[in-house]
Amino acid sequence: MWSDSQVALSWTKTDPSLLKMFVANRVAKIQSLVDINTWQYINTNHNPADLASRGLDADKLVKAKIWWMGPEFLKYSNSEWPVENFNIPRHELPEIKRKSLIFKSANYDSIFSQFSSLVKLKRVVALCIRFFNNLKNKRHNKCKTGILTIEELDYANIMLIKLAQSKSFDSELKILAKHKNLDTKPRLLSLSPFMDERGILRVGGRLRTTYLPYNFKHPILISSEHPLTKLIFEHKHQYLLHPGPQLLLASVRQFYYPIGGRNLAKKTVKKCITCFKFNPTPAVYPMGGLPNNRIKTSFPFETTGIDYAGPFFILNKPVRGAKLDKSYLALFVCFCTKAVHLEIVNDLTSESFLACLKRFIARRGLPATIYLDNGSTFRGANNELRDLGMFLHKNQNFIVNSTSNDNIKWVFIPPYSPNFGGLWESAVKSAKHHLKRTLVNRNVTFEELNTLVIQVEGILNSRPLFSLSDNPNDLLPITPSHFLIGRPIYYPPEPDLLNEKSSHLT
């Protein structure tokens, strides 16, 4: 058996279990039909089969001796046939399965470049650690199987952090291991770093005696130049539905303190393809003065602005062949705290709006003043904007009369003046920022859209109200959710100290 394909011949001498499915099935069939040793390599110039596969004119085919007689060397004995080596190294062959992850003491850093997802990296490392432990405990029948536990994933995360810190802060770790001070290392001197009982480098600071969570008092120190830190930022960026650099950095600092994290947060958002598609360059307009209701002290949602966004298309049932129905997003924004409340409305009717308003009042309290957009703002060529504008314009009197018993003061901004509603227009833009990047072109059911909208509400209410500082001793930044539940939505709750004696508190 002769062939001029060195790759195919090398496949026939390879174990099918090392090949991908398509090639493995055919190699197994060939090996079952023909002995592997009968295959030999022939040069392309001496292969008659090439004349048929590549095509040849009839007048040239008559004169082609190789087609009618075969290669010249076949006239001689087998011992005089040319012997050429066709074995290609296995790692150079195509269609070879990806090798298992093997740790080598000389090159630990290669593991970070093999994965683009932090979750997958942690799970692979956790499985490798489980495999290693199972080999040690095989004699005692203590092998672990099944899904990975939280403890295993946490241990894998600790191992990855140790590898990253040993690469970024090798000299600092050696000095701290000898219980010496970092007087000669001004890069980390201001952070007062120390090593915990697991050998992880953490930020010191002046918050050691406070009741705050341990990870917040002493976040893990990492370098923004390490690949693990980039994976952490990318994971947080996707987990929080593509937030901006400010919120991204604030969420990462709840557990880690990245050196140069502000620049890395900006790079993460800038390199995100999804965010890039939805980030056109806006026009810049001069800002007007803030009204009195924006700067006076009040309870959350005491002065509220309302706006509509949409439409969003939802499936009427979660099965194949379902129809698409329109739904709209009703947005309530607090003038004082910038807190946001989102509701899904099925249609543009006054009854749906009043029902949405009642749900808002039942959950957020009765407002004193409500500012509403004027329908004339939406009167344009787009049919959806025209319908939304006509709904707001026609139902002004009905809305005011229906809520007169609640002592709510309604204020409608002037027509054709969207700059008077900049607060809720900005909130609508922020809500769409997350919704568009998450939904893209997918159609979802009402329950799925409502769940996503409430998630977006929690993310918007967890945004810091001011810029973050680089000082690790600063406390948690104020967010709108502090005025609603006393802490950010996506931050673990602090311990309850109401039953503790004040003399025992530090």
C-alpha cells in the first residue's frame, strides 16, 4: 500500500484514542482492514493516482507511462525499493486531541495563557488538584468524585493567587517570610503588606480592629500586569453585565487590591468587543444649572422622575412557534440619591401605567412630587416613538386625576425640551447599556426579561456616587443602594452588632 500523504501515513500509525473523532473513526477502520506495516511512502512525482485526482488530458494520458506501467522501481525486487521515513512528530500532527494540563515545576506561568475564562481556569486547576489527591489516597479508598465543591474551587483559587504573587512580588514575599520589614521596597511600603496564615500577601492598613469583613479590611494584593488579574477583571465585567470602569474597579476591590487597577479597568472596558459596539461618540452639549429638587435633602424617591423605554419583544410562551409581544420599560429615578426602580409594562395604556405606579409606591413609598416627560418629545418619524409620545401626551389629565387622592404633585416638563429630563434620560441610557449587551438579538419570555431588568436595577443602584480613591484605608464608596438597604446590592452583608455591648466594640 502506497500513499504520498505523510500526514495520513502518520495517522495510520497513531493510536485512534489520541485523534479527534472524525479522523479517529477512519484510522480505526483502516487499521482493522490493513496491516499498518504494509503502508509505505511514495513521492508525489511517482504516484500514478495523482494523474486521476488532479486531471489529465487524453493525449497526455496515452503517453503517461507511469499510469499504464506504474513507477519504474516496481520492476526491481522489494529490497531495491526506495525507503523514505514519513513519521511526523505527534505534537506536529493535525487533528490531535488537546493534551491534558500537566504542571511542570519549571513553567507554572503557562497555565494562565491557556485559558480566557477565570471560571474555566479555576475548575481545571481544581480537577487537577483532585486528581493528584486521588492518586495519593487511592490505597485508602478516599477518592473524590462528582461535582466540584466550594472548598475545592476556593483552594484552586488560592493556588492561582499564590502563583501570581510569586511571579509579581517574589522579592517582597522572601523578605516577609523572614519576618523583616519592607523598608527597601518603596513600591508596597504605603500598603503595609503582610502574609496571612495561608501565605497570601494582603494589604495591611489601619482597619485591622474594625468589624468589617476580613476580605474588605485586608484585600489580596495582586499586580495588574499579571494575566490572572486580567482574567479577574474580565470575569467581573461579564458578571456585572458590562459595567463601566468605576463600578468594575469598585467590585474587584471588595476582595482584591490590584496595583494599577484603575488603568486595567479602563483597558478591560475598552477592549470589550460588546461594549465597543454600543459605545458611539456622543455629541457634547453645555450643561444647565441643577434644579432645587436635585440638591435638597429628602428621602429616597420623595421626588421621582418617570420615563418609558422600549419596546422590548418578549415571547408569549417558552415553546417553539411562540409569538412576539411588545413590552416597555418604566423607569423611576430618585432626584436626591439617583436610585433607580425598573418595571416591565405590557402595553401603552393608562391602566398599565397606573398599575405600574401602584407597584412602585408599594415597594418604594409614596412620592411627594413626580416629574414626567412630555409626549411631544417623542413625536418623530419612528412609529414606536410616536406611539410612546401620544400615550404620554394624551393621558396627562387622566394620570393626574387618578392619583389626586394620594396628594402626588405632577410636573410635566416643557414640550420639545428633553434637556429638562436629563436625569431620567441618563438612567434610561444606563439601563439600556446593560440590557442591549445582555439580550443582543435574543428573544426572551416575560419572566426572563423581568429577572434581567431587576438584576440591572441592582447593578445601577450599586454604582459609586463619587470617584474612587487609590488609598486602601478609605471606606466603602457611597452608592444609591446604601440609602435603600444600607449596603451595595452585590456586596456580602456585614455582621449584625445590635446585640453587642458598645463597650466591647473597637
